[in-house]
Amino acid sequence: MCEHRRTCRRQAREQSGEADHHEGMSSDDELTPTELGEFQKSKDNVLEDSRKVFEDVHADFCDIRKILLKFQEWKEKFPDSYCDAYISFCLPKLLNPLIRVQLISWNPLEQNLTELEEMPWFRAIEEFSDAENVSESKRDDDHDQEVLPKVIEKTILPKITAFVKSVWDPLSTSQTKNLVQLCNNIFGKQVLSKNESSRAREDLMNTVVLRMKKSVEEDVFIPLYPKSTVEDKSSPCSKFQERRFWSAVKLLSNVVLWDGIVQEDKIRDLGLSKLLNRYLLLNILNTPLGPDNIEKCKKVVACLPERWFQDLKSGSTLPELVNFCQHLLQCARTLHKNNHSDETKEVLLLLVRVGALHIVEDFIDEHKLEHLKSMI
């Protein structure tokens, strides 16, 4: 079944003209038509049941916009009692079940057609918080601006965290990109509370790190075979080893997508210390020097954010990349010895890309390649 799905994907790539692809970098978790049908049927049943939740409730008490209009009227007429009742602090908890019903079919791992900002509950709260007709009764201690951020923290982030913990597959590039984009939208637009020590955000980030760590420990497996076994690229052992390598490269690129959201030291620990040095580099070192080895190194370097190397002032690369750079240096020496000038320059450019300028300078001086100094 897996081989059949690979064949179908391979044919689709050939028809679309997609050439830059390696077996193992695409997802292999497609559901069969039968499974898809059963899932859709169950989902439809849940959505049908959800429509009955408030069927015996008057619209004034289950419509978020109408509920907020009641509170807005209270605030306009009796601002002091409104403030003394701490309504701004109560509203997120009051609206929670109503919002959760609207979010039953919302999946943060999918490419959603409807953004959070376009959902009825979001726009209703936004209008309530920015209402212009309450300017006369505005007080210095008005906390209505915090209602929407608190709703995001108390309702949206816990839902995302639950998906990350139980549903998200870090090996899925589409799921990871959608999740990263959603987090960027929420955190980047400062929708959250001004209180930077958000417990919900910390829980989400910790869950993301734990899920990626689990994937690195359990989903990555690159077997080592005798060279005689994998010399034949068409052999099952060679194909399996290559698929596992490129699957790990895909996981590395997905882990690095979180750079700027998750703390950099945690991303570097997972992506470089664990994935690269523990798994990928071992395979690269056992790959004969040639186009395949250089291609693997290029893909690894392409995963790494340029931001990591912008502030390196010593001419040395990151500590986690020292062994990788030593391999690149050895490749450059062998290629230069065999008069492969283009490939040598290609490898030196990879070293420049990761900030290993001292290594490149020493290599150029050692082999008297002054015409390559412009690349530094």
C-alpha cells in the first residue's frame, strides 16, 4: 500500500514537472477513501449534534453579539456599577462555551478558509472592545480592551495546545506550516494580553517542544548498512536508507520553521544537536563523496535560518555545526585534490553560508585560491 501511494505521488510529480524532490520528503499518512468517508460521517454527526446545543435557548442568551450589546448598554447607563462588577474579567469565561461551539469544526492544522479575525465571535468582541459610542463613559480603569486577548488566552490557545499534543504530526510539512502561520498571526499581531508571562502561551510552546522532541526520538530511524549493500542504488536497502534520511531532513526543516516563535536554544538543540549530529551527519559521513553527498549537505544548510549566522563576529560557526563544517572542509580538500573546481567552490560556499569564514580563509590561503576570496 505504501509503495502504491509512492508510485501515485511520483506520477503526480512527474506530470506537474516537480523535479526537486527526494523519496521520503512527502507525507505517507494518507487515509484510504473508506477511512475518509467514515471520518467525514462522524464529523457530520458531531456538527449536527452541535446545532442542537442551544436550540432551546433564547437568542438573546446564545448569540455573542446580542449578549455583548446587553453589557454595552449596561456600561453606557451605569458605568460605575459595570466597573465594580468586574464585567471585563467575567466576559471571557462567560463567552467560552459559546465560542467553543463555533470552533467545533475549526482545525488549526488545516489550511483554514476562515481566519480567526473573520469569525463572527471575534468580530463581535472586537466591535465591543472598540465601541465608539461609550467614549463619554470611558474610565481610566476600563478593561474592555483586554476581553479579546483574554478570550484568545483562555479559549483559543488551549484548543491549539490540545491539537498539538494529540493530533499534530511534526513530520507533516503542511500541518507544521499551518500551525506556525497561525501562531505568527496570533503572537505577531499582539492579539494576546499585554501580560508577557502568558501561562497559556508557555503551555503551548512547551507542548510544541515536547511533541517535536518525541518525534525526533521515535520517528527518526536511519539504518546503517555495509557499503556493499547500498552501493546498488536500486536495492531495497539503499532505497529504504535514503527514504529514512530524507524523512529526517524534512523533520529538520519543520523543526526550524518554529524559529522566532520557540526559543532559539531549544530549536538548535532539537534540530542541530539531536537531529543533525545524532542522525543526519552519520549518514552523510557514510555517503561516498560525490553529487549525492553534496546534495545532502546543501539541503541541510538550506534548512538553517540565515538569522542564526548574522551576528557571528569571530569568523567561526555555531558550536553545534563544528563537526558538520569539518566534513565540508574534508570534502573541499578531496574535491580540490581531484581537480573538481566547481564542486570545491560549491562546498566552500556552504561553509560561508554557515559562518565558518576562518575555515574558508585558511583553505584559500593554503591552496592559493585568491580568486575565490570574493565569496567571503
